[in-house]
Amino acid sequence: MQATIFIEVFSKLSDSRVKRTKKHSLLDILGLALFAVLAGAQAYTEIEDFCRHHRAWLKSYFLLPNGIPSHDTFARVFAMIDSDDFQACFFEWVKKLIDFFSENVIPIDGKAMRATRDTRKKFKALHVVSAWSCANGLSLGQIKVDEKSNEIVAVPELLKKICIEGAIITLDAMGCQRALAEQIVDAKADYIFRVKANQEGLLEALKSTFATAEQKDYQEIMHFTAEDQVNNNHGRIEQRTCIVLPMMYCAMMRKKWKGLKSLVLIISQRETLEEKTTELRYYISSLDPKNPDRILTAIRAHWQIENNCHWLLDVAYREDQSRIRDKNAAMNMAWLRKTALALLKRADHIKGGMRRKQLTLWAKPEEALKMLKI
């Protein structure tokens, strides 16, 4: 990726600022913010601090006709830019930076930025639903959940924004909806939905079906199984057994859930030095029941959006404590952080974890040039 491609892509963004008040180029503001966030900047003031500290070096790559923009300027610009256009431009730019692989599993989950809540104005915290690419290790898209709505309404809109053909969409209980199953199948994709008490009738049907199969010791019933075992570094061993029954054992549900083929039970056994626990989790899926390993792998992959995206955003950028109250600006900053995370993960030329890479870039911003292929 060269600087000319950055200019070509981001020149598409609309700049609604009054021309006579413009002191800084929009491209300069976006580029400066990107370098600063890659280096771990968490707020507009920190973006300004980073830029002022490296002003002499940055002048080699940016116009800076009126010096470094103030933190207020960064705040106003990020609040002004359309969040959908901002997201589209950054995604287009990142696709030119890295080699993309075909999608396999796309987990979808929501995250609340609690500190964006404004009790004085009675504004709720910003809640964002994101789609994660397990194949490419980055966020495919995000959408804001409206104040008077919930994830059930937001997820279908997010699915319209991303290409899901051929992928497996995994959703927790909130996304276990018939309309979503139909939308996913119509888009030539597959789904795995976690089933909990919000689908009480479906949950009871699954529990009853698997209980009957267990009573017969599964010997008289066609079923498919897969197992895996995970040993972590904290003295915990987790073993999962995946039992899949074909749809025919609960045929009454097939008419209600488009594409439904598999009933899934995950038996998760965790063992530590102190105790041993067993948890039963139920799912429904449009995947072929004859391939339980694929189903188990996809279910495990769902946690990537929590571990590799949401958790890292809170650890590396303290996103949960971000006090950006303007919802549009908060959406833009959230997407910039996700883009930075994807690039930092690929920065193999910098040793260490995420925080160490950020500190390296804060001290030596020229190291970012290899990541950006400039």
C-alpha cells in the first residue's frame, strides 16, 4: 500500500466543514489519527500529544499547513464524518493492505461502551454490534443499536452490509430468531444459533430430544459426535463433546426454522485444581449433521469476537472507559481502533504483545511505515 492509495480511497469522504474555516486537510486529520491510534492513543488529547511530539517527523508525510490540529479539531471532524462512509473507506483501504482469505466463520456479537452514557441528558451507553472475520482476524462491519431498540433489530441490518455468502454465521441467544435464519440461508450462508430461555419452547424441545436419545444411550438413534480438549496455562483443562442429531428427531421445528438440519448439544467439562464442572449448551444449525467436527470448530470460533476483538479493545484502548459522548464520533473512533488492532496483529516485525507494539510505535513511529507499506 502506498500513500497515493490512502489519498485515493479517503478522498471519497465528504467534508461538510465550512471552507473558510478549514485550517487542516481532512486527509491530514485522518492520517494523523491513524498513526496516533496505532501507537496506543485512546483520546483526542492523546492523539494531539502524539502528533506534537513527532511533529518534525510527521511533516515528511503530511501537509500540515497550519501545524498540528488541536484535540478539539479532531473531535469536531470525527463527529462530522458519516460513520458508514468512514467504515467503508477504512475497510476498502485495509483490503488493499492485506491478503484476504475466503470467509469461513463470522461471529456476530454486541458490545456496550458504558462510559458513553450521559445521565444528565438521559442518553444510554452506546451499544455496537460487530461482525468478526475468523479467517482474516479483523472486524467486517459494525452497526449502532438505536436507543429504543436492541440487537434483534440491528443484526439484520449489519448482515446486509457485509458479504456472508459461503460463511457460517454464529450468534448467541439474542440472535436466535427465525427471520435471521431465513435471511442467512437466502444469502447462501449457514448459521449456528445458541438456544437459551428466550426461545423457551425451542429450548425445551431440544432438552427433551437429547434426554430421550441419552436414555436410549444413543444406540438406537442416528447421531454424530466430535471431541476436543484444551489445556491452558492456568491449570485448567476443558474438554468439549459435540453431539449432533439430524433434524428428523424434531421435525416439527423444520417448518419454523428455514434451512435447519442439525440439533446440537455441547457437553463442556472444565477441570481445575479446585473443582470439576459440567455445562450443557444447546444449538441449532443449518450445517450437515454428518460433519460434527465442522460444527464444533465453528462454535469454538465464535469466542474469537470476544477474545480477539472486544476484550482487546478494552485492554489495549480502554474502550469501555471512553467518554466520547457524541455517538457518531464514538462509532468512528471504535472503527479506527478495530482497524488499528487488525494492523497491529500483523506487525510481526515488532516483538511483543499488543501494548508493547503500541509503545514501540509511540517511541518510533517510523516502524508503522512497514505496516502501512509506505
